[in-house]
Amino acid sequence: MAFLTDRKRATGLGSGRRGTEHHWKMMISSVALVVLVPLFVFTFGAGMGGTYEEVLAYFSRPFPAIVTALTAVVAILHFKAEAEEAIIDYVHGTAGKLALVAVTAFSWALIVSALFALVKLAL
């Protein structure tokens, strides 16, 4: 029979003091995506079906380019935050740290490549 105090049983299982901050960040990015995704779908849809020159001209205008860039950045950062939370919860030790580094690097590489492609298309 083990004589453990309540505090000893809860060691390492308590609050990380970051749950509320993460929740609000996810709520804000979710609301932003609720607005941005339909805008992106209609904006992207309006640009499809044309010739190469028409698509270049369409995405060289500010509104479609800004909507596309904002949607890409917010969606990828939202993915990154959720993937990090899942890794923190379920993967521990060195594998968890390496997974966090990989998710962060992958997310920023996606953002850079999406913005580079958009700039290349728009200019």
C-alpha cells in the first residue's frame, strides 16, 4: 500500500498555464478562417477557367492576391498550432521535440512557398 499525498499524485499532471491562451488563438484563427475560406473559394473560382494571361492578370490585382495570401498564412498557422498541441499531448521525449521542430519547419516552408508562388504569379 502506497501512502501518496494528493500533491504527489498530481505532480507533472497539473496545469501548464497555456490552455486559455491556446484556446483563444485557435478561436481567433477559426473565426478568421470562417470568413477567409468562402472569400478564397469565390475569389479563386472567379479566376479559374481563363487563359494563362487572364489568370495572371486576375491574380495581379490586389484583392485576389491579398485574400489568397491571408488564407494561406492563417490556415497554415492554424494547422501548425493544432499539430503542435497534438504532438505535445501524445509524443514525449526526444521524438516529441524532433516532431515539433519538423512541424514548425514544414509549416514555415509551406508559408514561404505559398507566398513565393503567389508573388511569382502576381508579378
